[in-house]
Amino acid sequence: MIKSKLHGLYAITDATLMAHNFADAVESTLQGGSRIIQYRDKSNDTDKRLQQALTIRRLCDQYRALFIINDDIELALSSNADGVHLGKDDQHIKVAREQLGERKIIGVSCYNQLQLAIDAEQAGADYVAFGAFFSSSIKPDASNAPLSLIRQAKAQIKVPVCCIGGITALNGGELIAAGSDMLAVISDIFKPVNEVQNIELSSRCISQLFS
């Protein structure tokens, strides 16, 4: 069952950081141990978005990883993604479930609010995400989430917990020790200085924290 695979390094794509080597970058992070890839692209280029989503679908099948789409239920359906990740401004969990069916994964951003996670689980979410735990160049104005939130969540909800926000190989271990099931990472994997071989190495350094 795909929902049992919600564990490990969760790489999130970035259109700017991956502009010139999208497919190679995705494959490199998978080679480095990423177990989940989230496709996040806010552009209106529907052809590009579908083609990139289908590229991720192929690579995730090859490396036996999960493929999640950020926000876009229609794209998730057309690319046969394993699920979607929703934020506070996205379609309601129950609406997403009606369109995607019971077998697909629905993740929900809960920022630094435990009650949002409790509500999301009750509404049928398969995992919840908290953050930012550390300062993030991607979302510098994101609300701060304390380490204690992970422990509180693990004590009150049953679905897997994902952490996001400024995570690196140097600080990710304390999130795992607190109970995080997944570490969502963008810039520390796909940062501009990273060539393809460094994407794999950066991914491996973080994924090995789960060993």
C-alpha cells in the first residue's frame, strides 16, 4: 500500500533552482535516497507542468518512490500521481478525496498549529506537515514551529508527520529524534551551487539520517 511509504526524505521541486536540469536533478535526488518527490510549480504553463509531472512519474516508478503534486488535483489525476499536498488556501480535503479516491495520498500543511493537524486527520488526511522549523530562504516569512510541536502531534494524531523549513543534514536529526516521519527539503538539495553529483550527495546525507 503506497500510504505505508510515507517515511524518509521528501524532496520538493523548485522551478527556479531546477530551471536547467530538471529531469537530471530529480533523478539525482532519487539516487541519493529521496523516497517522496513533490512537484511544486506555480506557473501557468500547463504543457510544461504536465510534461515535468510525467517525467517525475516515470522516475518515481523507476526508483519506487512516491510522487505528490502540490495543490493541483487535476494535474495529479492527469499524471497519475500518488497524491496531492494541500495548503490552507487549497481545495478542502473531502473534496480532494472525492476526486482522487480512497487509495491516493492527501497531505496537508498545518504550519505551526496542532489543531489544524487534528482537524486534517479527522477530515481524512494521510499525513500532516509542520514548519518552518528553521529559517528558510524559500519562505523567509513562514511562521516558526517549535520542536515540541512534533512531540505533541505524535502524541495526539496517528498519521505520519512531515517537517519542513530550512532543513539540512546538520539539523534534520533532531527533528527525526523528536518523531518526524519525513523531512521535506528544497534548497539544501537543489541549491544553485549544486551540480547533479552534489544533489545526489546532499540527498544522501539527509536520507541517511533515517538509518
